[in-house]
Amino acid sequence: MIWVLVFVGIALGGIVMLICYAVWLAHKAADLFSEFEMLGTRAEELGDLVGQLALTSGNE
């Protein structure tokens, strides 16, 4: 009988650890997507700056 309780305890601990890991991984994924969004914003800004340089050099 004690072995059943030991295995149930181990299984419950494993499930709790799995849930904690899933929450941690979701937060890390959200951070990564936020960085990708910022990278896209910076790429657009760089494109605008390059476009301004091309317009300025074409007018000379």
C-alpha cells in the first residue's frame, strides 16, 4: 500500500513540474515573439532611413 502512495506522489510531483515548465516555456516564447516584433519594427525603420538616403542622393 505504501508503494502506491509513493508512486502517486512521484506522479503528482511530475505533473506539477510539467505544468511549471510549460508556464515557463510559454513566458520565454512570449519574450521571443516580442523580440521578433521589435526586430521587424527596427527593420522597417532601417528601410525608411535607406529610402530617405536614396531619395536624397537622387536629387543631387
